[in-house]
Amino acid sequence: MHPETDERLIELETRVAYQDDALLKLQALVRAQQQQMYQLEKQFETLRERFQQLQRNDSSQAIPNEKPPHY
């Protein structure tokens, strides 16, 4: 091969190696974000259920909307 062709081939192989590494890092990042989203969705659902339960319990013990005595 020609020296110019060898240099281009080495440059292309280097680029592919960097792209492979970047792709692996991005896949790991996406996987971690998916796991975090799953955990946040579970937490949100738990909090939503607790909030609804508190609303149901609180509706029977409604506090009157009155001014405090110091007004």
C-alpha cells in the first residue's frame, strides 16, 4: 500500500475505535438513566397514592376557613 493510504486507514480505524468507545459510554448512560426513570416513576406513584389517601382522610376532617384569633 501507499503511505498515504496507510495513514488514511489508520485514521479511519482510530475514528472507529473512538466511536465504538463513545457508543459504549452512551449506552451505559442511557441504561443508567432508564433505571433512574424507573425508580422515579415508582417513587412518584407511591407519593401519588399517599397523597390521594391523605386527601380522602382529610376531607372528613375539613378545617373551617376562619381567621385566627389575633386578627
